[in-house]
Amino acid sequence: MADHRNTPEHQNEKKLILASFVLTVVTIVAFGIFILPGRGVGYTPSQPIPFSHALHAGQRKIQCLYCHSNVDKSAHANVPSTAVCMNCHRVVKVDSPWIQKLTESYDNNVPIQWINVHVLPDYVYFNHQRHIQRGVACETCHGNVTAMEKVEQVSPLSMGWCVNCHRQPENQAPVNCTTCHR
């Protein structure tokens, strides 16, 4: 009986199976890196302390820059420290268990581990200051936060989405690679 394992047809079949396997693994890894982390439209992580932007920014009309204080002066947006929260919550709703947790964090100088909602890949550089100075409203990328009980990502924040905005004639924004990729 002849051994068919060493025939050219069998060798080609083995190569095809191996190539299919490698392609499948690469696809799964790429899918896991770019799709599965939960950082897309609709991403709404549970936070360690519930925070309603609808109440604070909406009903109370607290401006974005009050809590996110250096976004107009820095490339990066900051998540407010508990000290900012305590400016009001030293006297407001002090009986709430959530505010007590906030106060404990402040008193012990242990920051709350907020979960970022809008996360870009490490290879992308985004300058908040430049966008604010050009008159881009926070809502352009972050949506109507004043109506959100829980902040969610409403824009894809993908390269295509950003480039579409940059290409609008009225924006006169650069579209060269090094603007965002560093």
C-alpha cells in the first residue's frame, strides 16, 4: 500500500491547512484587540460611585470645565479629583452612602478608580486643548452628556470618524498622519 502523506498534493493540503489556521488565529487576535475590549459606541462601564451628568451638568448646569478643569489648557482631559467633588459635597447630600464613600476617599487621600469611557489606542495622539480652542464643543465627540445618567460612548472615535470631521472645509484641520499618530 502506497503512503500518500509525502505526495505533492498532500503537502499542498497541509500548507493550506496551516495557512488557514494562521489566518484564523490572526483574525481572532485582531478582533480581540480592536473590537472586544468594549470601547465602542454604547460602551457604558459601571463606575465605582454612580455619577449623573444629567443631574450635575444638565439640571444643575455645572459647566464641563468646572470638573474637567484643564481640558482647555492641556492636551489631556482630566477626570476630576475627589477634591473637586467635595467643593459641593462637604454640605450637599452628606447622608448619601455614595457621598460618604466619596468623602472617605477624600479624607484618606485615596483616589476613586473611575473607569474611562472614551479610550483611544496608545498610538493615537488627541489634543483636547487644540479642539477646545478651535471651538469644537464637548458634545461633538462626547454627545449630549447633560442628558446622560451614565456616560456612554456615542461616537466611534475611529480614524475614519475623526478624518471625516477634519476634512470638512469649515474646519480646516490637518489630515496628515503625524497629526494623530506619534
